[in-house]
Amino acid sequence: MNVADVLRDGFERVRGVTLDVLDALSADQLATRLDPDANSIGWLVWHLLRVQDDHVSEVAGLEQVWTSQGWYERSGLPFDAAETGFAQQSSDVATVRLDADLLRGYLEDVHAQSVGYVDTLTEADLDRVVDERWDPPVTLGVRLVSVISDDLQHAGQAALIKGILRRTAG
């Protein structure tokens, strides 16, 4: 296994868990919040995809799928195109009402761009510093593992909410 294989596997896991979460959910279920200030499944999936799209496109030197492939316009969200969901208020979370088909489509395009990029990487590429705002500076390897980790956490949160919704509905 090489570095590209390992990173591809991580992004494949994000894709798989997220697709499972989106399966058989209505737009209303995607927007359901277990508490008035909790994140919804739809917001969690949108946010994890925006983070992956933002961070991977930045290190790859590519335009984000969100804007380059028209997902921002299709979403109809009232946020700036650069919004990823970091530090959003509860009222912002409430405005994210997206259907599963839109989220699946965006997921597939973000995934394709991410794995297309990691397939080009070698072990030596991972030591490249991509963010000097931190101490120590963030390398490409650390950034990509961070994206995978963050995405899997959010996908797991969304899966938990789906399980609770299914249990309370039946």
C-alpha cells in the first residue's frame, strides 16, 4: 500500500458512511434537530462536505466543487459561497434544508476531486507545509488526515441522529 492508497481508503470511508446516512431520509428528516440548538443531519453532511471541499481544493490548488460545479447555486442557501459552517449560529443551522439527492450529488463530486488529488501524491509530498498559521506549521499529510478525521466524526454524529430518529419514529 502506498500513501495514495491509504488516503483514498480514508476518503472512501467518509463517502461510505455519509451515503449510508443519507439513504432513505426525507428533507424533513435531514432538517430535524433533536434539540432547538442541535445540528441536523443535513447541516452535518453539508458541513463535512464543505470542509473537505474547501481544505482539499486549497492544498491541491483547485477551485472548490461547490462553486466550480454549480452546487452553491443549486443549494439555494443564503450564505456566502465561501461559507463552510465553522462557528455558525443556531439560526444559520436552521436555514440548511437540503434534500438527500443534492447532498449525494455534491458528495460524489467532492469525493471524485479529493481522490483524484490524493492519487497523485507521493510520500515526499506529505511533508510540504500547507499552513504556517499554526505552531508547528501544518503539513499536507496532517491536513489530509485532519479532514478525514473531522469528516468521519461528523458522519458518525449524523448516523447517530438518524438512528435516534428511526427509533423514535417506530
